[in-house]
Amino acid sequence: MDEELRIIISGGGTGGHIFPAVSIANAIKAKRPDAKILFVGALGRMEMQRVPAAGYEIKGLPIQGFDRKNLLKNFKVLYKIWKSQRMAKKIIRDFRPMAAVGVGGYASGPTLNKAAAMGIPCLIQEQNSYAGVTNKLLAKKADKICVAYDNMERFFPAEKIIMTGNPVRQALLDTKMSKEEAIKSFGLDPSKKTILIVGGSLGAGTVNKSVMQHLDEIAESGVQVIWQTGKYYNADINEQLKGRDLPMVKVLDFISDMGAAYKAADLVISRAGASSISEFCLLGTPVILVPSPNVAEDHQTKNAMALVDKDAALYVKDADAPEQVISLALKTVQDEAKLRSLSENILKLALPNSADIIADEVIRLAKSYNK
């Protein structure tokens, strides 16, 4: 048996960082069941619940991002960064990893900085077509940089880049349900066209507003909708829907079985997060993308346009969504030729086996580590 494998995986903040991180961990464990994997996340962020739920141990750092509106608050942020770096150093010393993986998000900064300074090989995984600030800063110290889009040498040293694609939740690919069974699992009618509306792991205010303003249009269309509102918005939406008879609209705060949701859908309306886009590519899902404007460097629009330029997705600007996106969706979902074209074109962009490829690189780096 090879020497015991010890790997740290750091990052998080949103499902777009967490799902790939867990997928990489699962792929490492599949190849090396003896591997010891420790996650490092940011206290108070989503990873502190999602990672243990996936069966992995996680340590939390008190790190947070800079407040661009209230500069005085950044004295506290600077202290938290300093404290996080000290904590990261202790975590690394205690755990003794042979390689460190960063997936983006606040916690990956201090963790990989300290790992690199201590001579531990580092790999970063950049999900987006426009590199995040943390990963751009870490690039000089990383040994390998795994990407999902072309032309990433704009941000990273070309000799370190590996085109791997983004790991996705394996359960999505393993769904055994038929389309009819998937639709019935949501209490809907398999004979009708179905649109899935999702706003990312936290929900999306503009997307929800778009649906609320066009409920009558949906009701008259004969199309049914699976609507994931996000937990933050759900109570208010249900309050607004009280007394309305809308059997064709299934309202959920969170969808636990996204494999069934994608299988049920003829068309999806979604934000343009990198993980979601990778899922659509692998599944061949026709999609209308409404990129969030509230992300660094407007990277979701850049993600979306990488598909739109290849006729692999439709695009509606966030500001235009309340007026346009539902009408476009109701028209598109009835256009079989358009749905088929979108599906065929997005499938061409799929990069399968991403988690396996990244896991192989991590294991290779770990074996090269000289203590």
C-alpha cells in the first residue's frame, strides 16, 4: 500500500465552490480509500453545514471579504485575515497535508498561502471564465491550475493550466428516473411542458420577481413550472401566493433532488454560476441564463456569453428579466426545434470526468511532496 494520503481542500461560500470541492474529495476517496481529507472553510458560510453533511471534517476560519462601502469596517477584516492565517498555519502543522487544493472563496486564500509557504504542493480550481481575485493572487504559488474555459492564460501562467472542466454533483448524472417519473415526483402532469426555475443555492430576487409578475401568463399558457425560490425568499413568496389557485406552479424553497428536477424540465431558467453551467453542459439541458450582476467582475455574464456565442444557451440581462424572461421561456419551451438545437450545442461543450482528472493531479502532487 502507498504511504497514507493526506489532503486539505479549502474554499466555499456558495454551492458553486462547495459542490466541486466535495466532488474532488469523493473522487480522491474513490481512488484512494485510505486518504485523509480535511476541509477548511469560512465560519458562518454554507460550507460549515454542507461539508459535514457530505461526510467530511471541516475547520472554520473567521475570514471575510473587504467591505467596499464602509472602509472603517475593514480594520476588523484585516484582523480576521491575520487571525485566519495564524489558524491556517496551525491547522496545516497539525494535519500535515501532502497537497492542498483551493476551490475559490475566502478561506482558500490564507490556507493555500500558508501551505505554499510551508513547501506543500498546491492546486487551485477556477470554475469561472473570469478568474476570481483569490485564485489570481494564489496563481504564482500554485503548482497546477485546473480550469473550465479557454483563454485562461489571461489570468494564469500558461504552463500551469490544465483544462479539466468543473466537477459536478455525481447524483445528477446517476439519476435513474424516467422523465415521466421525475415530473410525477413533483406532483405535476407528464403530458405538459415543464420549465424549471432556479436562482442558485441562495435564491435570486430578480428571477423570483420575474415569475411573480407573470403568474397569469404562466397559468394561461398550459405550461407547468417547478420554481425554486431559495430559502431567503420563500416565506414572502408563499404569503403573496395565498388564496391563488396555481396547480401548475410547484413552489419550493430548496430542491434536494436536482437530478429529478433537471430530468423533469424541458427548459431551465437559471443564474449563470459556473457549476450550474457545467451541469447543463453534461446533461444537455436547454437553458435561459440570467446572470447575476452582484458578483465580482461580472463573471456570470462572461460565463453566459461563452455559451451564447456558440448558440448553446439563451441570455436575458438581469435588468430586463422581469419584463422578458418568462415570455421568452413560454415561447421557447413550445419550440421543439429550438430546444433540440440548444441541447445539441450545449452538449458539445461538456467536459466529463472533471473530478477524476483533478483527483489524479492532486494525488500526483501529493506523491511528489518532499517533507
